[in-house]
Amino acid sequence: MISAHYDIVIIGGGPVGMALSLALQDTGISSLLLEARGLPEKDEDPRPLALSYGSHLILHRLGVWNRLVKKTPITTIHISNRGSLGQTILTPQDAGVPTLGFVVNYHDLFRSMHQRLTTSTSGYIAGAIVTGLDTAENSGTVYFNYQNEEQKVTAKLIVLADGGKLAQQLPDVAYQSHDYHQFAVVGNVKAEKKQSGVAYERFTADGPVALLPNEEDFALVWTVSPEAVHEITALNEAEFLLRLHRHFGDRLGKFMHAGKRSAFPLTLKYAMNVTAQRVALIGNAAQTLHPVAGQGFNLGLRDAYELAQEAIATQNTLRGIGAPAMLSNYRQKRQIDSGGGRLFTDSLIKLFSNDNPLLKHACGIGLITLNCTPPLKRFVARRMIFGARG
């Protein structure tokens, strides 16, 4: 049994957990990141990630941005509603930023952050299976298995970035959840018409279909019903492309090629309280959102960055890292941003994913109004990009 003490122990080495670890580097705060897996295989996760311009700034500060192999700028977002005449077009000028965001591949981001982390002085253990945790008034203890040996570490603050598995075992953490009864089919597709930098968000009765610019091609996030997901993922390439074309429309012409596809269920799940005794939740451990408007990962990245700033600000104060006052301050700062992102995405799905003619008409009028009202456009665009502080 090996024992050690840190200021912060982070459980979960996905991009959000790694972002927190990198943000704490060279701050005088000792940290340890525990990750159950190693580096994923290259083709293990084809998910596209839509990074806001605000997330790009965070990744740049963390020394990750320039390591990314491929990052496609989003210069225009085209929003439409199938069966309705209304549409909205967002540009960088609407939000007062150089570009609205970027599209990157999940694996590329994971690999780049992993490289940055393993060449830094931050503590990092891959292959560490956390088996339990305890908290007391002044510290917390994490138990984990590493190379078939049971080990433990203690910390002033334990951060859960593991998706929420461990958080559900804590008596002070309760979750609310809602099953959207939808699945997201993701992959990369080529279209007949080449467009650089244009992202499409098209709402349908079954849910939104997003086409995100991936150089000259597109990363697809197609929301489908549980009844259709197995049928759609089982289609051969030609049938899949024809089905997508019928669903999306003729704006990009025919779809010419589809890469590897995968699907996952969509739910809304969020912690009623993102802090507990000596514990903080970030990323999917704090909230899991519908992928509409691409808010989930950007919100988690802001969780990590703001928690790091709070820890840095309190490390030499009387309240200290992990103390109730520090956690209360962090919780209050994240409440508006997290709640706003949750309300925004949930409302979009509930309003636009339906066949009600009157509601579809109202949504169309709403898109037209948004497109014709520059101050409202700026308000919406900046909060999509920067969160509540937009």
C-alpha cells in the first residue's frame, strides 16, 4: 500500500479531467490525475467536437491548441427548421469574434492533451481503477488499484471528472435525469457541394441533424429515434447516404461518402449540487446535455478552467483548497452557466422536435425574428460561445 498526499486528486482522465490537470500546472498546487484507460485507439471514437471560440482560448492557454493536427474554423452557422420557412444565420461579426469556433476530432484532442500532460510535471497515472473514496472535514481519500496493487492517496479536494459513476455513490450528491428517447448517429460524410466553414443545424420532428465543417467535408451528428437507430446504423453506405439526403434536404446536393459510424443514447442528466464535502464535480459528472448547439463539452471545459482558477485564488488563503467556502464560491459561479446551458439545449429540443403545425410555425417565426434582430443575435451567439459570461 502506497500513501501520498496532494492538494487535488482528479478522477477521470478524459479531456475535461486533463484540462483541469494542465490548468493547475506550475501554480504551486500539487495534483494527481487518475485515469482507468490508456490512450484510445485511433479509430475508437470518431465523434466530432464543436469547440466554441471561448474553448479555443482555454485550450490555447493550456498549451494544447497548437498540437491539434486538424481544426476546421466555423465561420457561419446556418439554423433551419424542416417544414418551416424560418432560418437564422450566425457569423463572427454577429458575436464580435474572429471565428465562431472550430471542429476537431475527439481522438485528436484526447491525444494532444495526453501528449501535453505526459510531457509536463503534472502527476498522472493511467490504468488506475478507482475502487472507492472517503471524505472527512479536512481531507478526502481515494482508493485505487494499479498494477494489481491496492493503493490510496489523500487530498484536500477530490474532483470527479469520471462521468458521474463515483458521484452517484456520494450521499450528498443527487441527480435529475430525463431520457430524450433519441440517439445520436455520428460519423464523417462527404457532400456533392463543397463548403468551407459552414455549420448546419437543421431541426426535424425526430430531432436535429447537424453537419459540422470538417475541412471541405462534414462531421455528422444525426438525431434519430430509438426505433430507427438500429435500422439506420445497419444500412450499407449507399442506403445510408440516400436516407440522410432525404432527411436533410438538397442544400448540399447528394451525399457521396460516409466513414465509420457509431451511435449513442441521448439523455439530460445533471447533479443538483456539484459540490459535496471535499468533492467537486466537473464535465459529464456535473451535467450531460443533448448535443444540440454543441454546448456540453464547452461547458465541461469551463467547469475545469474555473475550478482551477478558484483553487489558485484560494491556495494561500485561510479558507484553502477544498474548504466549504471555496466550494461554495465555485458552485455559485458555475450555477448560472450550467443552468443556462441546460435550459437552452433542453428548450431547443422540446420546442423544435415535434410535428405540431402551430408550434413549428411559431418556431419558424422565432428564427426569422432572431435573424432580423442584431442585439438578440449577439446575445445568443456570445452565450453559445462564452457561456453565461458572454
